[in-house]
Amino acid sequence: MALELREVPIPQPGPGQVGIRIRAAALNRGEFIAGHGLHTAAAARPAGFEAAGEVTALGAGVTRWKLGDRVMGRCEGAFAEHGCMVADEVFAAPARLTWEQAAATTVVFLTVYEAVMAQGRLAAGEWMLVAGISSGVGVTALQVGKALGARVIGTSGSLEKLERLKTLGLDVGLHTRAPDFVPAVMQATHNQGVDLVVNNVGGSVFAACVDAMGFQARLATVGYVDGQIEARMDLGALHSKRLQLFGVSNKMRDMSHRIAAAQALERHLLPMVADGRVTPLVDQVFALDDLPAAQLCMQSNQHLGKLVVSVN
């Protein structure tokens, strides 16, 4: 997807929305994967879908927020100076976060909350494997896992990134992009396997993820950066180990689902951000005029954590 800047009128909030002066917006890989065949390229549309900024206008019926509030949340067309958010999906931006950190919170933390906490049910003392741990979801899953008292194994094609993640508590870093990590996982877990897998990579490592799972383990399928959406399924392992497999996606959610998810995130995970147990990791910050360069950076897979655009 090619990006270009255009002049458009300032959007006005409709009923149940708030208008935002955007200060920063984060990049998400879902914006750029039409070439994988998972999304169909369409006509030009506003890009970006999460941001942080100040409330500048209130739509009809909005009572929770007031002008000047410092907020973050989903925002269609976030790569802009102004945007609108659904008021029930808006979060107060924690005072300890910069604009750039706040902009990098919503989408990744919603994903990690469901993958690790709501459906993953990760508990203290358990083992979690994160395939593709250097992504925004992977880094956040690591931080949340450690905050919950779990032990974390992560795979990455970059030895440098794995070393950096050890400072965030990574217990075992496996330098690989291939589905060859099962022996190392079993060795680390004393042949018990892991309790939770977060698969950010896709079908190329799915079978290995299943092989690495222990009794009554859970597997979250989050993304397909490898572009592979089909994989072998070992029904014997699924049956004998009593495994639970689930996906984390917003594609079929309606607004009621999204609002319920936002409320759960606010109750259960955002307090970890507010008190410092978890902090969004921003790798690089680009100016709005440099948005195409930010896109190229994301596509090169050289970053660790999130890429953000600053809007001054």
C-alpha cells in the first residue's frame, strides 16, 4: 500500500464520538499486508488506526470526556493532524507516557490482553512461548507475561533484538525464524512444554508451536507475517494434550464487541501501564512528512517494538 499526504477538511465528531487533535499515531502491520493476500487492495482511503492526542470537540451524547482531555485509542485515519474516536473506545492516556508511547498502546495492548490474559489465561509460574517476539505484540506479550510472573521464551531472526529483550526479562531467546525451536523449548521446560503460545509469525511455525505445547496448553494465533495461512494440524496432539487453539482478530467484531474489549482492557491491563509494570516500547519516531519512510522501515523488519509518527 503506497502512502501519500493530502489536504482534507477537519473531521467533525458524530453522535457518540470525540474530535481529537492528534499528537502521535502508531504504525500497525495490518495497514500494509495487502500483498499477502489477506486483504484486498482498495481505493484510496485514510490510513492509520490508532492515535493519541487532546480532545477538541464532543459529539452529541458524550459525557465522559471533556475538552482538553489527554486520550488515546482507535482512530480511523490516524495519520493526520485531526481525527475522531468513538467515545466508548477512548482511554485516558496515562500521565507517565509520552504522546508517542500513548499512541503505541491501544491496538497492541488489546491484542495482548486477549492473547495472554483473557483467552490465554497465563498464570504465575507458567511458560509462554512467543514466536516472533520482536514485534510490537511480541514485546508487549513479554512484558505482560513477566508482570504476571510467568517465564517467557521468544524466537527472533535477530540475535541483537533477543539480547535487547533480555533487559525486559526474556528468559530464553531462540535465534531462529525456522520451525526448528521445539527441542530448545522442551529442554528449557524440562520436557513439559509451554502453557501458552503466542504465534505472531503464521503458518510456517504453526506445527512446531503445537509440538512445543504441554498438557492443556493454549495457542493464540495473532498474525501471519510469513504470509502463510495454511498449516498442518496434528489432531493426535490436539486430542491427547487437550489443547485449546484460538485466534485474536477484530475482523468480524461489531462495535458492541469492541466496546466490551475496551472496557476489559481498561480494567485488567491498563493499570499495569499506569503504575509502570508495563511500558509501550517505541523503536523509532518519524515526522508526519516522513510517513513513507516509516512504512519502509516497517517492511524491512528492522525495528523492535513499535514505529510511531509524531504530529506537531
